[in-house]
Amino acid sequence: MLAMSTSPTDSAAHQKISEAERRPSARVGAVLFRHRGWLPVPFLLVPLLAHGTTDAMNWILGVLFIVLGESIRLAGVAAAGTVTRRRSRTVQRLVTYGIFAWMRNPLYVGNLLIWLGFIVISGVFWFLPVAIALFAIEYTLIVRYEEGVLESIFGAEYLRYKDRTSRWFPRPPGDDEEGEHHWGEAWRSEVSTFLQYIAITAAFIAKDRFFQNV
């Protein structure tokens, strides 16, 4: 995850292109990175169109996944700021505290949990392993690009952070590094995301009622 906060940095560092950023996987990831906002949308068409049995337990488990995923997202945005959503490679300083001390890509981990939650709600369980595989491929390629960019800009500083912090699975940090968290900004920036959740939930409710009447 491109997670930085505002602070001047040496402009010469921005001009260096690391070997990691030149790799074919990183180049494919760069294309996916530019379109990452809408890429999950086609995945929703399957659980929305495929027949599935939705019951109370599906809703409970699905909402738990969504709440957990959104909590991780909020923690990431609060630590790094809304800069994490930018598609520019103009970045300033690594954010290595908070949730970013536990894992390097909390927003993507949160996204995966959220989308899995909606699939669980839909009851189209056969699609779960397919969705996990698709997201794994997409996010791995995007992260290859992001890691190449961060290595280009921050060099050894990023490599040290990379060595001590897990890419996906949370791991307790070895130090107690602290930094600012802007929770108000994080909540405001997620308003559009919350509206998407409401729209998707309404779509699943409408689908469930449609199948009941068929």
C-alpha cells in the first residue's frame, strides 16, 4: 500500500527507478493500480446474479467480515491520511506506525474482507474461493508495483520496513513507534464507501426478495 504522509523529501530520490519497479509483474500492477477503484465491481455481478440462499446466519457472518474489514481500512486511512487513495507516485514519507506496523497493506486486506463479507451475505459460497484467487492475483500485482515505487523513492528505508513487516498477515510489531492518527478525516473520507455498502446491501435485499417471489 502506498502509505505516506506529508514531509519534504529529496527530489533526486523520485527520479531513481528501482529494479523491482521495472519488473513485468510491476508493470502489469501499474495498470491495475490505475483502475483499482472499479476493478472489484465486476466481481459483485456474480453474487448478485447467481442464485444463493441468504439467511440470518449469512447476514451475521457477512456483517462481521465487513465490520472487521472496514475497521482495518479506517485504521489505515487514519494513520496514512487520504493520500493512500491517490493514484500519483508523488509521495513524501513512509508511514510505518499504527496498523502499518502490523502489515504493509491494510487497506487491501480490509477490502478483501469486505468483499468476502458481501459474498457470504449473498449465499453464493462456491464463488468464495474464486473471489479469493482473483483478488490475490490482482492485489499481488498491484503491490508489486507499489513496492517497486516505494523502493525507488525510499531505498534502504523502505527495504528495512519491508523486512520487518508482513505484507498481508498481521504480525505484532517489534517496536512501539507512534504517530498521528486523523480519525475525523478518515471517517469523512469513507462516507462514499459507506454509501456504496448501503447500495450493495439494498441490491442483495432486492435480489433475495425477487428469488422468494419467483
